[in-house]
Amino acid sequence: MPLAVDLRGVHKSFGTVKAVRGIDLAVHSGEVIAFLGPNGAGKTSTIDMILGLSRPTDGEVEVFGMAPREAISRGLVSAVMQSGGLLKDLNVGETLRYTSKLFASSRPVGEVLARAGIAEIEDRMVGKCSGGEQQRLRFAMALLPDPELLILDEPTQGMDVEGRREFWKAITEDAAKGRTILFATHYLEEADAYAGRIVLIRTGEIVADGTAAEVKSLAAGRTKMLTSLVLGLAAVLAVYIVGAITGKPSMPVHVWIITALCLWIGSLLFAAFGLFIGYLLPSENVMQIIGFALMLFAFGGGVFIPLSQFSSTLQNLAQYTPLYGLSQLVHYPLTGGSLHPTWVVNLIVWLMIFVGGAAWRFRRDTARV
């Protein structure tokens, strides 16, 4: 069975402005997908190409294995746009009856009125309808050909809270019947509540593709990385302030600088490990898992208990734990000992493992095509 939507290397430029930059996207039948991103991210430009309203500058667009215009002419695709398409001098029922004449095969007007939740306003003039009611009328119009794919472009833009709630109630009930739905929005709560999969778009590129939990994990991971950098620098300053007060360290300036850099790099281990586990186990309890694992690493690396208290076998094994290098570098400026290259190698190797693992999981999650 062909994909509902298949975008391969799609680019769209308007003069010197690149609205879409190499999007690859596969949408399977029955999925409910949110295009999430700020205004100007490229969501509408992408939807226009899926609907055949514009052609890509480069790349290929297919809808159910055919050109977009052909799929639409067969009644396989309908769209609910932000505005337009309504005559205010007609009532709701007349609008639907006139629209139904455009299709070779159409669902009964009464049925789509009920499914859109506007049966009680059939006789109301379109010009007298609220913004939410007009959007549900557009939704009813889109249901007339009984499409396999329904596309919504910022459908609740400008609606009040109650209007958005009623609109999405109608959409959700329809999606439960197995229709493929693709909607663009910049409301995170809408994407989280109504989409089974979120495609995050920024500056014309897909930057994340996954469930709501996976996308939120990505955003949280970036915040944790920044926090780790700041806390790492604070930890370095604290170590050197203590060292200056006690007067124990006696090292050349270049050794102080090298140690500070090593400590800062070591702090990245916490962030890299968090990102890696966050992608590996995207769940609500991931922070508890990360905390427990870091505690074990800390004990094994000698952060809490000096390695001299362990047997020689455990001391040798500890050299290969993720936090061994960090613990030694923390103790190093306070004791005035010698800088050992093994500590730095330990930090760099584990940092590469965790960052590489996180990058691998991220690419796998976003490369659904």
C-alpha cells in the first residue's frame, strides 16, 4: 500500500528566500501527525506542495503514490485552511449542498453536519457564524468527498478556547474512524493532545520527528545541556576557590588552565549521559533512572569514597568507569598531585560514547522515511 504522503528531498524557494530546505517525510495511512513550528517555519509552504497548490523547487512529492493534483481530483484529499472559501450570504446547509455538487460522489449533507458538530446551525447564515463555527463548516465541507487524507493548516488560528475545544472534539471523533490527518500548528498543547506523532519544523527543516514524549525529551535535553555547562563552570570556580583558601595546590598557571578545561569537559558527561538515556528510554521515569545510574558511577569512580579504600582489583576496574576521570580531576587541584593523561582520556572516551549514542538515537528517531 502506498504511503499517504511521501516527501523526498523537497526544497521550496521564493526568489532568494528558502522556505523549505530538504524535507524528507513519510506519512502512513491512519496516522495523525502534527506539523509543529513557529510562524515562518515552512509548514504552510510544505502543505501547499502536498495539496498541489505549488510545485517544489527540487525534490519529489507523492500522495497515495501519485501526483498531488491527481489524488485530489480523485477525492482522496481534502483540506481545511485558515480562512476563505465561504460565502456569507448563504446559510450553512446551502453551503454544503452547493459544495457537494462539485464531487462525483458525496456523503449526505446531514451526515457531515452531524460529524462536524454543526447540525443545530444548519439554517444559520454563514456571516452570522462564529470563527469556530465557520472552521467546523470548512471541516464539514472537507468531509463531503470522504477523503482518505485530511489536511488542516493552522485550523484554530484566532479561535477562542471554547471554539478550539469544540473543533478538536469533532476532529478527534473523525480521526478515531481511521482517517489520516495531517495538521499544522504552532500550539504545543494541540500537538501534544491530538497527534500521535509530531514533526517539529524550524527554518524549513525537520529538527525532530517522534511522539510527544520524544520531542519534549529533545527540548528538555537541550535545556539540561545548557544547565550542565553553567553548573560545570560553577563547580570549577568552587574547586579553585577552596584551593585558594586552603593554600594546598601549588601548580603553574598553565596546569590550572588545563585542569579547569578538563573539569568543564568532565561536567559534560552528566548532560551527555542524560541525553543518551533520554533517547534510549523515553519515559516519564527517565530522570530517576539517570540519577540512579550516575550515583552508581560516582561510587564506582571514587567520587564519594576514595579509591584507596577499595581492593586493587576494584581500583583497576574503576579506571574504566565514566566518572573516574572526573573524580580524579576534582581531587587533583586540592591535593597538588600530578596530572595523569589517563584521566583525560577516560573523560573524552565516555563523552564520545554518550554523545555518539544520543546522536545515533536522534537520527534514528527522525529518519522515519
